[in-house]
Amino acid sequence: MRKAIRITGLLLALTLSGCDFEHQAEPEMVSTTQSRPIGDEASLDADISFGIGNLEISSDSPSVLYSLDLEYDKANFEPQVHYDAVSGNRGRLSVKLESARHVGFRTKTQTNRLRLSFNDKVPLELNVNAGVGQARLSLSRLKLKRLDMESGVGGAKISSYDPNPVECDRVRIRNGVGGMEAVGLGNLNFRELEFEGGVGGADLDFTGQWKQDAQVRIQVGVGGVSVRMPRDLGVEVDAEKNFLSGIHLDGFVKRNSHYYSENYDTAKVRVFMRVTTGVGGFRINWV
């Protein structure tokens, strides 16, 4: 609750101030591309921080380690792209786009856009911080070892339509202000998933090819969370709620303080889910 109030207060302050932090230079849009051949990398760490604009991440680089196409306002933003080879045949990529003039959210700022794609043969640990704008992560075919994503103000979508060929240790998603849609989370082959909602609804689809038991933690913010679960999963829910929220668990039975899906005892794959709700409801739908 306190987090939601802080976010709402920040947005109100920005609106009242007009977000005019400093005089903005006239936009000057430029484009740049970059790619790196595959060397002896056994894995890749990617740290992406995109302050303002639209971000797209995919697996469309079969012949190189990574490739990027960046369109940005040169007069007001400054990109930083660095690649280092570290010990153990491990590559490290850092991509940042930061404001050069503290322009804030002024509407006349042109839309920056980053398209970043990775090779689907090299195991990837991905850290994404998307500030203001739209973020789309298409994770199909990637060998995803870890995902940490934070979205600020705008909308975000995550999709995975093919099974992850490697085990993903952890998925962590934090959503600020705006809607969040995730499709095919079951394909990520994760052991642990944590979702923290801010202001705006979220649709979390856990369909996919489940290979192992997993733990899921969901913290609902303002707007509610709707979850879709495959019917063959066994699901245990530990739910906490306050008086401003509602939890809807159709097809569950209560044992002591937890809720169990009707097929829990016979399911081959089981998911333990801990849910904490704020101002907004939580619902599980079977598919």
C-alpha cells in the first residue's frame, strides 16, 4: 500500500510541475547499429538500462552474439554500449541510454527506440530496467538462465512461446505504473518466480511446457492480477489479503490455512504460490 501511494504521489508531483526540469534542446534523431561475432563465449550477461523510449528484445541473431539497432535523440540523450570478456569464457554486455539534460517526461521529446537481439545458442542472464515507455521481451528460443526485469512508467509485455532448453534459476519482474502482460511463463523452466505489481493491472499466463516444480511469489499492487494456470498443474496457494482486496480461487479446496487445486495430490508438477494483495483483486483461471 505504501509503495502504491508513493508512486501515485510521484506521478502527481510530476504532472503539477509540468516535468520541466531543465531547458530541452531541439531533438536531433540519429541511428546506430552494432553487433558482435560469436567467440568462445560459454555464457552472456546482459545489463540493459533504457531510461525513456520503446524497448524490444528478441532472439533474432543466429549468426552473431548480439545485435542492436538504436534510434535516439542525440541532443538530449547519451547512449553507452560496452562489452567485456570476463573469466571463464563469460561475456558481459552493458547497454544504457541516459538523459544528458534531465529533460524528464516532456512531451516534445522524440521517441527513442532500441531493438536488441541475442543468439539463441549462448546461455543468457538478462537484467532489464525500462524507465518510461513500452517494453517488449520476446524470449522464445533463448537459453535463459536468469531474468530480472523492472518497468517504470508505461506498458510491458513478456512472451515465451517455446520451451527454454536450460533451467532458469530465477525470474523477477517488478512493474511500476502501467499494464503488464506475460504469456507462456511456463516455458521459461524457472525454479523461482517473483512478481511485484505497482499501479496498473497485470495478466500473467503460466501456460507452457513445465519441466519441474516451482515456487511463485506474487505481490499485488493497485489494479489487480489475473493468473492463467494449466489444468494439469498441482497448485498450492498461501494467500494474504487486506480489506481492500479480493481473492478468487475457483477449483481449490482449503486445508488448514492453504488452498490446494483439486488435482494437487495426483499432479506430476506442483507449484507453490504465495500471494500478497494490496488495492486490487487476485484471480486464478484454469486453461
